[in-house]
Amino acid sequence: MSMNRRELLKMIAAATGTAFVSANAMAYVTLPMKTVQETAFSKDDIAFFNEVGEVIIPRTDTPGAKDVNVGYMMAVIVTDCYTAPQQAAFKEGIASIKALAKSTYGKDFLLLNTEQRASLLASLNDEADVFNTNAKLANKGVKDSEKPTPHGFTLIKQLTLFTFFTSKEGATKVLRYVAIPGRYDGELPYKKGDRAWAT
């Protein structure tokens, strides 16, 4: 089973409905870059995030998740911007990937081939969809601040997309980017297959 990036991104957007990236992650503040030791994760964790990200956004004729080191930014955002319940759900999502690899294939996720990784993450995505749908139905009318944290894999997937598409390479080599947008034009022509706009 091979994953087509465009189809995968459409599937993710349709399945999750909205991004579950913490609102704090959207607040841009210029601070010195953290070292790995200043995050809640190790170098091995960051390498693992990059490998998972590469399944979600593989390199094609454009950069993939590993090319932009999504793992490092994921570690920083989870450490600095996620609430304690969100951090716990994120870590549970990572643990579920590792456990499912062991139970399904009898080996570590990093030792799986591309098809096995894609199949494993697709099954976790299905599990996350069911979990999030049930949580949404069970919590109708509940304030957003009181709703349960989404499935851990949903957090991983959404954070991978967020960190990739806000990177220089994601915004300029995958999306269409204009550094200083001109006038507003609400009816730009679009042809099927055109890249989305970053700005």
C-alpha cells in the first residue's frame, strides 16, 4: 500500500475536521532556539518523530517531514505549548505506535519497511477517528476547555502537518508562497492539481 501525499492530506483534513494543534503553538514569539536537552524528549525521540512524520509527509519531488526536521519542532511545541493532558496524550500516541509495531510485526517501528509503517499508521488513524467521533458525540454542548483531549495519534498527525507547513521548505516548496502579498483577489483561477497557498 503506497500513500499519496495529496490523498493523505485530504484524508487527514476530512477525518479530523479541525486542527488539534494547541492555540499556544500559534502564538509566534521570537526566542532563542531550545536545545534538545531543554525539551521533554531525547535525540532518539526526535529521530522517531521524524520517521513517523516521514510516513505522514513522505519525500517525493518535494521535501518530506524528515527534510525539515519536524521532530525537533514537535518536541519544542509539545514541551512549551501543550497542556499536561495534551502532553500525556501525545506521549500515549507515541507509545501506541511502538506497541502496535511490536504486537503486529514483532519488531520496532524503526525496523519496519515503508508499507508496514504506512499500514500501521493507517490503522492508528482509523482508531483515532473512532475515538474522536465518539468523544465529540459524548461531549456535545460541553465547553471547548472542558472537552477531553483528542486521541494521541491525532495530536501527532496534526502537529506533523503544522510543523511541516510552517517550515520554510513546506511553505515555499510545497505550498505557493508570496512573501509580500499584493492586492486582495478573491477569485484567483484554480486548476485541479495546483498547489495550495501558504500566504
